[in-house]
Amino acid sequence: MTTKAAEGAAPLATRQRRRRIPTELSIFLVLVGIALIYEVLGWMFIGQSFLMNSQRLTIMILQVSVIGIIAVGVTQVIITGGIDLSSGSVVGMTAMIATSFAQSSTWGRAVFPSLTDLPAFVPIVVGLLIGAAAGLANGALIAYTKIPPFIATLGMFVSARGVAKWYTKGQPVSGVTEQFHFIGTKAWPVVVFLVVALIFHIALRYTRYGKFTYAIGANPQAARVSGINIEAHLVKVYVIAGLLAGLAGIVTAARAETAQASMGVGYELDAIAATVIGGTSLTGGVGRITGTVIGTIILGVMTSGFTFLRIDAYYQEIVKGLIIVAAVVIDVYRQKKRRKH
């Protein structure tokens, strides 16, 4: 290539880079488009506004906040090239165990009658430790035995749900203290979600933890050569994912004022869907928490929109599955385009 041609090619490449729309912006535009479609359909078929109903929007945001907390952890796992199928079951297990330490002495069927009326921080710490322990088991199996993440977390998916059922022989745990219930009231679940998202947005973007996470997902061999202890870092990532699933279990139980072994069923798939819709690549090395937050809201808008239009629940599951597949197809297309450039 001559000097003149090289000089002409450089501005062209620069212009192409400038024209490229940021992933988060394109995902946000999809969110706006979906919301507007529901608004139009609402006036056409229901005679009501979808966006102007503050109560509906509040319920929607509260519902997706728990999925969002899980999705922040799942995002980090997927960036490393892994997957976490256990988060929904960890929510159920954590909810059952944490709530048993949050019961009031006025409740006649306490799991531990001598451990009632404890300060709220006790069940919170217990729940976080249970979640972290599940994540530690996942991470250790994946990092040190080289079991595929799909298999390791599938095992935890089954085991954690079994523990949730065994803990009280299938009986719900109720009668929580006002202190514990407060965590799930008003806008606190949303506040918890946004604080968690902000912390890990900063951690992934500006710290060594984030650099290592992206490096492992992009090229594990190069990461190892550059001196990253891949095994230790993977364990750390899965512990954080477990910790956040535990936190989601605590918020869910506090909001419901009860815990049941069936809590969290399907949450792992919703969290993966929110993550993938938010632009995180299932091949690893690509993804941002900001995208995951928008993806979580898209999921919430879609679910709320289906309910608003009185569409049966099973259609919602079908469409959700199709959207996950479409998001993966778009991701594969993006990856191919990047390799060509």
C-alpha cells in the first residue's frame, strides 16, 4: 500500500468507528421501541396507556430488581466464558435458610424457637454466606477439576433446590420480623439492585478484577501467560455470583414476608436472558453491567406488556425463548463482523 493510500484508509477507518453505534445505545433504543409498541397496542386493543400507569411501572421495576441482582453476577460469569444455571435454586435455598433466622417470637412455628427476634443483619449475613458457599463450590469444581461450567452449575441447580425442600421438609418459613421485612418494602429492592449494579460496573471497568475477568473470557491462554491466576480468579467470580444470588434470595423473602422452597424457579434463565439481551457475549470476553441493566428492564417491560395485553403466560415463555435465541444469533453475527475488521 502506498503512503497516499494509507493516508486515505486511516480517515475511512476512523469514520467507520465513529458511525458505529455503542451497544448500550442500540439496546436502549430497542427498549424504547418495545415500550412504544406496547403503548400503541394498549390504546388499540385495551383502550389504556401502558406507559402512563405509574402503578404498573412500579410493580414491574420491583419485580425485575431481583432478576437484575442475579443478572449482575451472571454477567461476570458469562464474561469469563462460563455459565451459571444454579442461581435460581440458590435463591430458593438462601431464602429458606435466611428466613429461618429472621422469625419473630410471636410466630408459633419457628424453625429455631430459641433464635427468634434476631437483628436483621443476622439473617442477611447467613444468607450471603450460604450464597457465597454455593458459588465457592461451583467455582472450585470448574476451576480445579475442569468440569464444564454447564455441568457443575447444573449439579448445584439440583442440589440447592433439594436442600431448600429438605430444610423444613417442604414447609414454608413465615412470621418474619419487621426489621427483616423492611428490606423488601417500598423501593428498597430497586435501590439494592442499582447499588449492586453500580459497584460492579466500576469493578469491571476500572479495577484489576475487571481486567482479569475480561482477559480470561477473551483468551484464557494469553491471560495465563500474562501471569493471571485463572483458577483463583474464576473461583472469585463464581463466589460473587453466588453471593448476589444469595442477596436476591434475601430480598425476595423479605418482600414476600415468607420463604418457600419453590422460590426462584426459572430465575436463572431470566437472569441469563437479561444478560444476553444486554449484549454480553456467550463466547466470553464481551459485556457490560450497563447493558445488563437495560436488558433486565427490557425483560420486565416485555413481561408487564404481555400481562397488560392479557396474553396467556405460556406465550410469554415461548417469546422469551425466541428472544434469547435471537440475541445469541445477533451476538454470533457481531463476533463474525469483528473478526473481519
